[in-house]
Amino acid sequence: MKHERVPEEIVLSAGERVAWAGVAVSRWSWVSGAVVAAVGTTGGLTAAAPYASSFWCLWVVAAILLSTAAVRVSINDRGVTVSSVVLPFVRRTFTVARIAGASGRWTDALADLGGWGPYRVMPGRHSVSLRTGDSLWLDLDGGREFVVTVDGAEEAAALVNALITRSGRHAGGGSGAGQD
């Protein structure tokens, strides 16, 4: 069941600078990455020579799990940026001009987004889905959506909508796309 919440409206003056940041963490990715790294290290150090390299390959899996285990969501005057906490150069940025509106919703990762993962793709919707819970939904130009699970999504949505309004457009947050 999805619950869209309409946050209090934020009014920004013409020269006012703003910023918001939130982090979403996937505990299972952190734990899995640490376990895989430990198994790879232990196996690599203790296995017979022909098998040791197989264990060291587990470090690649551990690196992928750990690098996608947490994301940072940043909002400023230019728009919204979603980046890996571990590899900050891996990022996705949406300028205010590309965003039609925003809303904060409780999101079931499996039912609403097709599962969990650092980058989920569904027709008309892309997402960074690390867990079920509060999510920032961006309605993008062209009818597409981008969703990221992050605490404080209501406040983030209110700020995005205020940035859109300040740019001279009407924020159409909560278009209802994808809702029951």
C-alpha cells in the first residue's frame, strides 16, 4: 500500500541558496560484502596454489557489493544528485529543468520498483532501491520517473518542488503515476 504524503510548502526567495542531503544504506549489502571479502581473503591465504586465485576473485564481488551498499542524495539550486557513498564519481544528476514535480512516498521495493538494487529499470521508471521505506519520487520530463529510497523524502520533495516553483514553473509533484 502506497501512501503519498504532501509536505508543507517551502517558499524560496529569488537569491536564496538551499541544500539538503540524505543517505540510504543497505545493511544486507554491507554484511554480504564483508562476508564475501572475509571468505575471499581466508580462502586466498589458505588454499592450495591452483585454487587460491579463485578465492581472490571474490574480492571483485565484495567490491561491487560494498560500493553499491549506500547512496547519497543531494539537493541544491541546480537539482538532485544521487551518488554512491563509496564511489562518489558514480552518480546520476537531474537538473531542476528536467524535473516536473516530486513527492515523498512509502515504497515497497519489490512491489513498486521490481526489487532491490543499485539501479533498477522498469518501463518509464528507473530507481535506486536499497530497501523498502521512504522514497523520493521525481516526475521527470517526458513522463518518466526516477525513485530513490531515502529517509526524509517528504522534506526533499518539498524542497525540489520549491526549486521548480522558483524557476517559474508549477511543480506537479505527486502525479499519481504508479499508484494504486
